[in-house]
Amino acid sequence: MKKLFPVHHVMGYVFSLVLSVVALSVILWDMSLAVGMTILIICAAIQMGVQLFMFMHIGETGTKTSLYTNIAYALFVGLVTVFGTLFTMIWGYQ
Amino acid sequence: MKLDNSLPLEYRSEENSNRIFGFWLFLGAEIVLFSTLFAVYFTLWNRTGNGPTGKELFEIGPVLIETFVLLTSSFTIGLMINSMRQGLQKAAMVFLFVTLVLGLIFLGVEIFEFVTYVNEGATISTSAFMSSLFVLLGTHGAHVTLGLLWGAGIMLQIKREGFTLDTANKSFIFSLYWHFLDVVWIFIFSFVYLKGMM
């Protein structure tokens, strides 16, 4: 069993389920948008980390510096796209 | 061919390592692709016109099933790679099969949801909100569909050839793709559905 279900995989899975339930709390209780968004952003970021590090083994080979650089750069471009769009299309008018 | 036997099979030849590295570069581009679609959705989510709002449209039941099924499939594809690295071909095949079945369930629930939306009169041309929603969810769903076909192809190849440099490499790259789709879904679950129902 331990061979087929290694502990760190099972932990990662349980952890990601727990994080989904925590994220679910934003619709179960009344809370302000700021608090809700904070919970959602933190949970999503940790979930992404679980997948990247525990399941995708991003750091396991000699190319890891290049991989981290690549993913960090992609995330940077992605975040600039999302927040740049919000800035020019929504927040800039308020 | 120079082989480094200290590495797992899927990394062992230089070509194999390069393929995995190249796939990570592709995933970087995919991150940017989905970011643009999220940007569009976040810009248009309250432009509902005469159509329904997210709060009226979304139902938590199917979304929870989709989330649970996709998280579980991401777990099982991870177990498949774990079995593969120990040379347990049969177990790896079972885990890959379970992953694909879960992917199929996910897709079924998503299609059911789309049909429900359309039956409620909310089609892709109802409002800017619906257009951006369908494009974002549809792009993710199309990736899952492609993944199912790809995974099924790999399963046939493993059955025929066993785990070789080639099939182990393909399986590992497929696992990266599948985990990535799970990450995208987490963001859809959080920032489309949960935020929409807040």
C-alpha cells in the first residue's frame, strides 16, 4: 500500500481537499469582499504550490533554476495581463 | 545514446529531458493564455445586460462535484507516475485509467452544466458576462477533452510497448499537463464560481 500510495502524495491530496473546503467558507458565511477575496487568493496560491511542488516535482532535476525562472516569468506576464486589464478597464474609471 | 541511469526513465536520455523542459515552456505559455481569458472575464463579469448574473446562474452542487473529481484525478495521475517509477506497470495502468474516467465524469458534469445554462436562456450571445464565461470554461473544457484523447492514446501505447524511454517520457509529460489543468480549475472554482456566489 505504501508503495502505491506514498505518504507525501496522500498528504498533498488531503491538503488540497481541505483548502477547497476552506475556500468554500466564503459562500457559507457572510463576509466582506476584501476578506473573502483574501481567503480565495491565499487558498488558490497554496493549492498551486501543492500541485507544482508535490505532484509536478518541479524542483527534482538539474534544470530546476530554468524551470523556476520560466514559471515565475509566465506568472509575472499573467499577473500583469490580469491587473493591467483591470487597471485600464475598471479601476481607472472609478 | 548517452543514458544517465541515476535518473528516472522519463528523464534518462538527453532528448527525454529536453522534451520535459520544452513542455514546461509550453505550460508557461498556457499560463499566459488562461491569464488573458481571466482578464476578459474579470472585466466583463458584471456586464450581464438582460441575462442572468453569476449569483442567479451558478449552482454549487455540480461545481463541487467537478472540483472533487478533478482534484482526485490529479492525485491519481500523480500516483501513476509514482508506480511507473517503481516499474509497476499494471498499477500505473489502473491509475491512468481511473484518471481518464474521472476526467470523463468531469467533462460530463461540465457539459450538463452548459446545457442547463442554455436551457435557462443563458447562451454565449446573451451578454458579455455569458460570452466571457463560456470562453473561459470552454477553453478549459477543450483542454480536458484533448487530455482525454491524449491519455487514451498513451494508455494504448503502454499496453503495446510497456514502459520504455519513449512511453515513460510521454506519460510524465501527460501528468504535467493534467496537473496544470487542475491548477487552472482551482482558479476557475475560486474566482469564477465562489466569488460569483459570494
